[in-house]
Amino acid sequence: MLGDPLALSVALVVVLIALGALVVVSNLRVSSALRLQSAALETDSLFTDARLEVAQETLAVRTYRAEPSAANQKSRTDRPINAVPARSHPQPRSKRRAGATSGTTRCIQAESSPHRGC
């Protein structure tokens, strides 16, 4: 009535193997997409951190130029800079150097002191 039982069993096995292959291929594609997303999020995090550091540095420069007192100068030179240098390869947050003095800070201080240079 419905056909050969052997043919139906073979058809069922083929369908189950195809479904298993679909699961494996889908899993590989999803894991690949997740790795790409993770890398993109890390890059986005680096750019966000750099943008915030630039904004903080700009604010500090404006504050120092508006009132070049010793307190403003000390707060600018003691502040750790976590931004990634423009010419270096970006590193993850955990490997970045903290405590570096900003080149902009040194150049602005050099403008107010004849004994220093940029």
C-alpha cells in the first residue's frame, strides 16, 4: 500500500542524516559569526575608550588654558592615559599600559615654560 518497507527505512535514514548535517553546519556558521561579533565588539570598545580619552583630554586642555595654575597642571600630568596610540596595533583592555603622560599635556606645558620643548 505505502511502498516497500526497506525503501521507507532508507528514506527515513537519509532524512535523519540530512537533519544532523544541517545541525552541524548551522552550529559551525553560528560559532563563526559569534567570533566575528566578539572581535567587532572589542574594536568598538577600543574606539569608545579612545573617544572618551580624547574628550577628557580636550576638557583638561581647555581647563588648563583657561586657568594655568599649578593644581591644574599637576592634575593633568598625574592623570593616567589609557588611549591606544594612533600608530600602534590596538591591544585589548587588559594589556593596555596605564600611567603614561599625554604628549598633548607636555606640549601645552612647554608653551608656558621656555625651558621645555615638545
